[in-house]
Amino acid sequence: MNIQHVLTTTVKKATSSIFNVDLPSVEFQPTRKDFEGDVTVVIFPMLRFVKGNPVEIGTKIGEYLQENVDEVAKFNVVKGFLNVVINNDFYLNFFNAIQDEENYGYVKTPSAGATMVEYSSPNTNKPLHLGHIRNNLLGYSVAEILKASGKKVYKTQIINDRGIHICKSMLAWQKFGDGETPESSGLKGDHLVGKYYVAFDKAYKEQISEKIANGVEKEKAEKEAPILLEAQEMLRKWESGDEEVVALWKKMNGWVYAGFDVTYKNLGVDFDTLYYESNTYLLGRDVVQDGLERGVFFKKEDGSVWIDLTDEGLDEKIVLRSDGTAVYMTQDIGTAIQRVTDFPDINGMVYTVGNEQDYHFKVLFLILKKLGYDWAKQLYHLSYGMVDLPSGKMKSREGTVVDADDLIENMEATAANISEELGKLDGYSKEEKQRLYRTIGLGALKYYILKVDPKKRILFNPEESVDFQGNTGPFIQYTYARIQSILRKADGVGLSLVDTSLALHEKEKELLKQLQLFPETIQLAAENYSPALIANYTYDLVKEFNSFYQQVSILGETDKHKKMFRVQLSRKVGEVIESAFKLLGIDVPERM
């Protein structure tokens, strides 16, 4: 039972009974530390409906609550704020109800319908990079939060496995590779293919420079560089099904997929189903033809097909070229429809894509609505900002972007250095240390990225992220490990109902209040597609626990009932930390 729900109902009854006014809503906020109270009813928004002095209004509502709600012990009014004190037994009854509940806060029975969450969606001509890391972490976490909130979820990606950029890597490997393979080179497959994408670019630039030196204009030189013309011819052969080109394409893409799988495993993300652009790039053209007949689209004199969105504040958008070939928008329309065909219970989709595509998704969603698809009302673009690094922190193999595998290795190394400096690993075997470094390093990386609102740009500092103090993953992991240490020392204290007449320390009550917020935080994070709400809730919970730990004796308590309750309370806090971090894709260590 949520006390705010009880108070909302009763405050509305109070205003109806006392002032003959039906309040549309009731606003709450946590009670300020310098006033007595557990929850505060804000009176000021009521003044639009209830005329009078806010202190008098608050006092009358407070008296009504005290008379009609058993859980309300007393109240006080400070200016326009009604501070309500809740009885201890309410919180102890709440604790008894949840203490043996597995995955407390999660909705156990999924609602009807499903949501598909798309993330990652890389090109198969280079390894995953830092931008993909934020994309993967956001998409995976949002999918897990949606599941915890009671939704059925399909996790997917569309792999961009065709096009001129893929042919560039293929052609360069043919020309310069001398049969090199991941096995012969010792490189991960995605890094090997990325190496030849860079090799193509180098050769292309050299040919341009040579043509310019021979008097050819720059723009013409760029279009007529022999290696580019060869890549374009290779793409034409791929599109016509040339056996040799298709075989090479399959081989090199296979290397890339094997490399991606390693990165995904190390990052701790997964997918339920995959879509490939080589299978979807022809989708959507039939839909355009149908929309043309229904007047959703219109044809220009050159035969190209467009949609006019100027009435919605956008512009005209092409959906089919004059030669009948599709544009990306056409593919995205067709792919969305195909997904609902493949999974008929889908009633919404989330696209995890950087904010440079904001306009594209506004147009896509609007087109799908105009085509009459009901599920188009439930489409969401999980738009996110870029991730920057302090200059000189890390270099990629190509020297231009930060490689995902390099970053993961760097985070482990940073965690190892800081852990060794703190000297907390006496008695650990080499294997245990390595596992712990990975847990801390990845936890630091994920938490640092996910604690920030998705729309904001991030400056990622590896050393700062692995700090064992402050709003960081390792700080929260360390608190979890501390709780596990308490539980090991308290061996024998099992689960049992707490006596609801037990006197509560102020810090125990604050911790129970924080635990009570977890289910609604999950729902709020799901509604806003924001892992940051889960991350920062967990930090607040950990801060409350550490304050409790410092001011209240747990294992040294002589009263066995108090000791038992405090151990049980610590256990539940640990479980909620673990559950919350699971939604962020972060592991917690038993020892640290």
C-alpha cells in the first residue's frame, strides 16, 4: 500500500466535505529535513480551487486526515505546506509484506500486447565504438525496465549489412588483404574488416590527390577515383546476386558478427531477434503504392513519390525516387510494418537512435499514423546525446573514434589500478581479482552513462567513473558488498515477521520510506524511458543506508528484536540494490 494513494483519496474527500470543492489532483513532496513529517501535501496548487488562507486550509485538511486515516499520527503546517507524520506500524506492516518478496517492485504479470525495443544497429564495416556503447546500454536497460514495469518486450536490432560502405571493406580486402583472416592475423573479425575500411579510405584519398595533381578538379577527382568506381561496380554485382561477390560478403560479414558477439557478451547485452538491411531494403515500396492510391502520398512530374507534412509543421518528404528505388524512410516504413507482421502482439516500438535523427523519426511516426496503423501511436524515439572523452584519455586503433573493446579493457585496467591503490583485495586469488575488476570496471562505465538523462550529452571520464565515493557505480557496489558482509557475520538471522509495535529509529524509518518508492520509480522510469531515474534512485537508497549504518548499531545491538529487524532491513536494501542494478545491466559483487 502506498501512503500517497491513501492520502490523495482522503485529501480529495476533505476538500469536498469541508470546502465543497472537487480537487483534480493532489501534489506531494518529501518533507524538508528541518520539519517533522514523512510526507508533505503542498497546499498552494489548491488555491486555484479553494479560496482562503493556505495555513488555515492546511490545518483543516490535516485535522480531517488525523480523524479519518489510521496511519496519520499527527501533522503540522508551515506556510503552504502540510507536513504529515505517519505511524511507525504502517512502515513495519509494509516491510513485513515485502521482506520475502522476490524481485520486489517488479510487476509479475505482463500486460496484454508487447513493445519492441531496437538498439545497437551497427554497420558491418567496422567495430562498435563509444557511441554504440551508450546506444546499447540505453536500449538494453530501457527494455529491462519496461519488462519490470509489466510489459512484454522484444529486443531487436537492424544490422546495416549492405551498401557501398560494406563493399569498400570487401574491395580493400581483395586488393590488399593477401588472404588475411581473423585466425591468421590474431584480430577480432570486426577489427580486421574495419582495418580494410580504413585501407580503402587511405587508397581513395591517395588516388584523389594524384588526380588533382594531374589537373583534375577536386569534385570530379572524388567521383572518378578508380577504387571508388570499383566499389560501386561491386555493389551492382551484389545487388544482381553475383555468386563470387555474395560469397565474399557472407564471409566478411561472418567475421564481423563473430566479433560483435564477443563485444555484446562483454558488455552484457543481448537480443531476441535480428533484422538485416539486406532483407529489408526492398520493403516499403508496396506500402507506398497503396498510400499513393489512398492519397496519403503524391507523385511529382519526374515520377518520384512524396508526402506533404507542411500542415504538421514539417516539410515535404520523398519516399520513392523517380527510378522507383527506395530511400531509408521507405525501408523504415516497411521494416516497422514487417515487425508487426512477425510479432502480431506488438502495440508499440522504441527506437534507440542518436539525436541527429530526431527529424527522421518525427516524419516516420507521422507517416505510419497517416497510413492508419493503430500501433503508430505508441512509437517512441529514445533520442540520446553524444558521448565525449577528455582529449588524450584513449586512442582508437584507427585514431579517430574510441573503440568499444578498447574502452571495456581500459575500464578494467582503471578499476584494477584504483582497487590496488585502495588495498582492499587481500586474500583474493588472481581469478577473483580479475572477475572483480571486470565487475567494477563495467559497473563504473554503465552507471556513469546511465545516470545521465538520455537527452544530455556526456563527457565521460574513466577515472572519475571508478571513484569509490559519490554518485558512481563502484560506490553503490561497495555498499552492496558491505551489506553482504553484515549478512555473513549475522549468520542465523532468518526471515520472520517484525513486531509492528517496535520503536523505529529515524534512520530506519527513512530507509523504509526510500524502499517504498522503488515500485513507483520503476513505473516512472518506464513511462519516461529513462534508466537515469533508476540509477539515481539507487544512489539515494545507498546514501540512506550508509547514513543508517553510521548512526545505528546493527550487529552490536543488544535487543534481539531490533537486531533481527536491522539485519532483515539491510538484507532487503541489498536485494533492491541488486534488482535496480539488474535493470541497468550492472552486476554486484559479494565481496569487495
